Amino acid sequence: MRAVIQRVKSANVKVNDKIIGEIDKGFLVLLGIEKSDTNKDTEYIIKKTINLRVFEDEENKMNKSLKDINGEILLVSQFTLLGDMKKGNRPSFAKAMPHCEAKGFFEGVVDAFKAVYPKIKTGEFAAMMDVALINDGPVTILIDSKKTF
């Protein structure tokens, strides 16, 4: 599982010109789910995201977590994060979980996030979405659960 986490001042996601998810200060999390992902990957991504210390403290050091600032999360499924560019110029998405499995898995990830940190909004799985954000910093972090265990 891969997560691209962007620290934002605000973010929203639209489907058919209608805002379906919107947050103020916090994280926009773009999430790619691999075929081999399990609950262990979900738990790892959630723990790292919620505890990621990239918000400034009183001394302007990145020392505070999302919980510390009472921030929000906009969680958006994005299978293209798993694009493999080793051969040619067209990405291969062979590692991405198939749509029929990924939808339920993503819903489980959302539920698991909400169980730990309820300030979660989402995009719409497999929809064409317009994602807008005001990046704060910019600060962008990549977390890959496969590079840890």
C-alpha cells in the first residue's frame, strides 16, 4: 500500500462538479492499494499517517502530529500510485488490486481510519474526481508499507 500525504491548508474533491469531500487544515492522503495488501498494511499506513509529525510547534519545528493540531484527513483512492515505469513509457498497473476487490478493501481502510481518527472525509472510489488543495509548505511525504516489513 502506498500513501502520498500532502499537508494542506484545505482540500476538496468533486465528482460531476459537486463537492463530495472537503477538509480544512490537515492531510490529503492519496492511497494506492496493491494486490498483496492485508490488514497489516492498512494498520501500518494508518499508524504512520495519524502520528506523522510535520506540523510546526511553537518553535516552528515540524514536531506536531495531525492529532496534536486536531486536523482532518481527505482520503482518496488512487490506483495510479502503483504505476510501474520500469519498461517503456506507459505505466503498468499489474500490482494494483483489481477493481472488484479494491472497492471493498478501500471501504475497509476508510472504516479502519475512522475507528482510530474520526475526522475523515473521502473521495468516491473509481470516479473521475477533481481534487483541489492548497498545499501547506509544500510538505509531501510518501509512505510505502512494503518497504517496512
